[in-house]
Amino acid sequence: MKDSDYKQLRAFQSIAEQGSFVAAARALGITPSALSQVIRRLEDKMGTRLFHRTTRSVSLSEAGQRLHARLRPALDELDAAFHEARSQAGKLSGRVRLHVSSIAADDVLAPVLGGFHARYPDIVLDIVAESSFVDLIAEGFDLGITLGEFVQKDMVACPLGPELRMVAAASPTYLARFGTPETPGDLQHHKCINWRHPGQNSLYRWEFFQNGHWISLAVEGPLITTRREVAAVAAVQGVGITFWSEDKLAPWLESGELIPLLRPYCLPFLGWHLYYPRQRHTAPAVRALIDYLRDVCRQGA
């Protein structure tokens, strides 16, 4: 097989898998216009149209479906053989694109980057850390890390840590002055420290489990911030009641600078999860990161 033939077939396979010229071009490291030229040459060579293209969607033609059914197993075997040979030679390499929650980037990824690089120095990690939610396949990402409740049902997911628990907390000074809320509804009579995701206008709504179901509350108070650390320190200073995960507030809770509130209404929820598309063949570099994160997090459990 000529190198040009392999590249054309690989380009075809990528579009068929990604369902988008833009996402496939990003995964292949070329421009969408260059990818279109590659597919046009392949279609000319085969004498048939392989994709139905509109301004909004891309789908396989009947001929494209037949080619994809025959081609996918063959390319998977070629990739597996190629990467196995490189791995055995001690040269496991490649680029892994991750979409990660900003908090997970700090809490989950940052502590293990050095160890992963020491083991796989030729693997490049391309990490996008932000609070928005994306379609991994459409945006060309290999892996994602988010809270378990946000993982799409058709994804493979594995936990990277224990369950988490949100907790409301205030300083002894604040509670002595304004009293202690007994139910989530009591918060409407208190000074609450609000938080929002960077770049967003809407405020985070505090969530509690009450009467057999989860409720979300809009609260009011003298401070709004995009950094929860600022909210916690302000709460220690008596500004108002803060709401953050129990593990993050632990230093102040243990020292007594903050007092936990409404604990019966603060139930645990699924923590950080690694997730990725379900597919027959996973690139060795991606598999290396999956296995490494699972092993490290299992040891830390």
C-alpha cells in the first residue's frame, strides 16, 4: 500500500468515527480544507461519493458505509501492530487531548503529571481545563475528567476518587451573632457568600437533599466571587456562610475556624470520573494514561 493510500484511508476512517470534518481534521493535525482535498482525491480514485455533506452534518453514503465496515478492522489491526512494535522498542509516544474540569485539573491531574512524564517521556498531554461541558468526540478530545453525575451515558467511565460531599459552614463569630440555620430554607434569612464559574453571569445554586429529593437554592449575601478559596476565607472572617466541598473546607473545619451546618441535608455524591468514548481500539498513548490514572488513584484510595 502506498503511503498516500494509507493517509487517505486513515482520513476517511477519522471522519467516519468523528462524524465531523472539523473534529477529524483536528485529530489528524491538518486543516479542514486540506482534509476535504484528501477525501476528494479518494472519492475520485474510487469513482463514488463516500459522504453526504451539508452545512450542518456529515454522514456516510451507502458506498462509504460498506468501505467503513471493511476498513475499520483492518486499520485497527495495522495500528495495533504498529504501536505494539513501538511500545516493545520502549518508544511509546503520541498526543493525548484531555478536557478537564478546572478543579479536577488541580486536584486530580496536577499531582500526577511528574510521575506520568517520568514513565512516558514521549507522550504529549494536551490539557484544556475549563468549567464548561463539551462533546468529547465532536471536539476531538480523547479523554475527559468531570463529576460522575455529568458523564454521558454512552461513555466508558471509571472513578478517580471517593464520593464528595458539599457542606455549608460559618465561623463561630457569625453564628453567635446571627444564629444557626436548621433547614436549607432558613438560609433565606442569612448572609450567604455566592460563587459563580469564571466567565458566567449566573450564580451557583446551593444543593441539598430534603424530603427524599435534591433541591437547589438561590441564596443572597454580601459577597460574590469566582474563587471559592476567597469565599472560605471570608467565611472564616465572619462575612457569611460559605458552601464548598467538605474536603476543601477540612483545614478550617478541623481547626474550629468554621462550623459545619445542615449536615443531614448534605449527602455524598459521585466524585471525579475519567471518561472516554467506547471504541474497539484505543490508541496506546491514551490507554497508557487511562491505566496510569486508574492505578495511581487506586493506590491513593
